Amino acid sequence: MNRVSTSARLSRALDWAGLVPSGLLLTAGIGEYQENGSVLWPAGGVLLVLVSVWVVWRGRARGKGGTAGVP
């Protein structure tokens, strides 16, 4: 049976937790843009959400024993 260490669980939890602030920044950026703010706010939020999703995806592959994107 494969047991997952506490540090691996904490690492996965932190990967998922990164989606929260990036999602909040995206929400705030959309609000700023709707109030005639810069388009860079929502663009930055989208970029951070994509990076956070990539980190979660990479951690998922790492947790399955994969090489996490290495060909």
C-alpha cells in the first residue's frame, strides 16, 4: 500500500490554496475593469489563475509518480 507523507499532502494543499488568491485577484481585476480601470488587471488575474492551474496539474502528475511534464 502506498502511503502519502504529510509533507506531500501539505504540498498538494498549498498547490490548491494558490487558486484562491489568484481567483480573488481575477475577480477584483474584472471589477476594476468594469469601473474603467486598466485591462491589465483582469489580464494579470487570468495569468495568475492559469499559472495556479498549471501548478496543480504538475503536482497531480508528480503525485501519480509521473515525470511532471518531462518528455
